Amino acid sequence: MDFQEKTGLPHTQDVPAFLEGLRRLKEETGLTLRQLEQRAAAKGELLPRSTLSSMLSGRRLPRPELLATFIRACGHEERVDAWLAARDTLAAGVRSEEDSAETAPAAAPAGPDPAAGPGPVPAAPVPNTDTDTEGRGTHAPRSRPYRRLLRPRLLVPLTVVALVGATAGVLGTRSEDPGPGPATAADAARESSGQTATRTAREKGEIPRGAIRLHPLSADRLCLTDGHVRDGRYHSQVAVQRPCDEAPPQKTELRREPGSDGYRIQWHHPEFGTGCLKVLDSGPGKGLLEPWDACDRAELFQVVPAPGRGVVTLRTEGGRCVGMAEPVTAERTEAVAQRCTTGRHQLFRVEPAD
């Protein structure tokens, strides 16, 4: 397989495919973010790890100078012009779509809507299988990957939604994977006492305050952070496991909900803002954990201490447990809601972030 085939460069017909090519290119090097930063520095260039992490986990085209520096750090200086040309072509297409959207006349409303706020009248709805149970669209603007549930007029319909929905039944979801081993009586007892255990979790030192790292015990060298679904069936950011040095600048916190025994898993990102993880209950992303802007509408997790210092299980409001899909030890494997078992893929070590 030649370099172009491995990076997907000839097939970058849209922005997500282009960004996936960059992620594949980084994986092909076998280098960490720190090593890429050092290689760029050796050439007299700047490639901060935090900036690189944002580029690889984002949804927007990188700046040309950042892209060129990254390609050179990966050892493919001879391909810089090709990558820049592909980027420019996609950027021109994005601008053309945005210009067309701004100049297109608004469709007349079907009837008065007293609840509608100010702003442009939306066009006739496009069939969208990726909606929650209250009919809200889930795709956010390109510049912001977290769901904007409270701002529906900013949502951008994607032409691929119908396609994704049509193939969802074929692809299925890893959330239905029961995980290794049957549930035991001990699990049932732990579930029935989950709230009591959670009340003392922070008091027992299981949950540090401030920024934390969540390490799946099945892949303890990795951290739960933001990323994308490997098979492309869902296009928004979701929770995946990646090398811990790739997590910055995104920060994770376990925030106790006032007046409750539950916790929100809250992400902070300097570019994308704050979002809290929500278990998706329908559509092609069913079972995945997605960051939502509206934290009060996100998942309220029970954090149940497990054997081992700082080890917990994360139980969802639906009585399931957060676990890693197969393969449980691989980088970029998605976190999903599963039937609770005693498997290590459903245990997380909580530690303060450096």
C-alpha cells in the first residue's frame, strides 16, 4: 500500500474524510504528540501538542501553515503541496456552501409559530434519523462540535444524515455488546446500593476535585477523552480512549449535581467550550457518549466505588454501565453504555490530571 492509499489523500472528498486522513497519517508514524512537537522543533518550527490535539480531534480544516508543519513533522515533506492543494479545494467548497446558504431565500413557514424566536425561518425539514426522543436535531455547526440543544435555529442539516440512518441497521451498535462474563449476584447487590456507595465516593477519596483523568482498566495507558467513531456511522465528537498525552487541551471533571447523588462528566475545551456527556438512546449513535452544551439535559451518572484505589464504575440513568467497545485495548475505541458486568472494560481509575 503506497502513502496516498494509507493516508486516504486521494479520497478526501469532504472535510471529515480529510481529517480522518490526517489521523491515519499520525497513526502511521507511530509517534506521540510530544515526539511530533519535538520533530517540528528540530526543524525550527512550532507544533504545540495542544494545538495538534485540537486539530486531530476537531471538525474544521486546519490552517495551511499548521497543516504544512504537521505533514513535515510526519516525515512527508514531499507531500506537503498535495495536502495543501486538497485542503484549499475543500475550503473553497465549504465557502461556496456557506455563501449559498446565506443567499438562498427562506422558505415560507407552514403556519404561525409563537414559540419561535428571532432568526431566519428554517427551510423545509430534511428527513433526519439522528434526532433525540423530543425531535431535536443533533448536528451542530462546523465550528462547534458540542451539541447546541438550546439553539435549534443554528443547527446545520447534513446531507449524509439519511444515508447514515439507512445503514444504521446494518452497522448496528456496540452498545448492545454485553461484554465479557455474565452479571453476578454481587453486581445486583452493588446496583441496589449504588446510591449509598456514591454518596461516600468523594469522601473516601475516590473522586478528586478539579481536572481528572479516567483510565479504563482494560487499557490503563489510555484516557477517556474526545474523538470520533471509527466506522464513521456518527459524525459528532464522542467519548473514546486515546493516549493520555493526546487529551489536552480538553479537560475532564466529575461534577457533583447539587441536591443529587449523581455526577456529570464535564468536558472543558478552550475552543469548543463546556459540554457534559449524554448517552444517546436512538439513531446511528445509539449507546455512544456525546458532549452536550446543555449540561442539565446530559447524563447523570452514579459513580460507584469498586475494588482498588480510585477505581469506580459509571452507571447510567438507564441502569447500564459505561464500558469500552471491542477491541477494549485499542486506541480510539468508543465508550458505550452496556449491560453491567464484572469486566475490567467497565472499570475506570480516576486520578488527578497533571
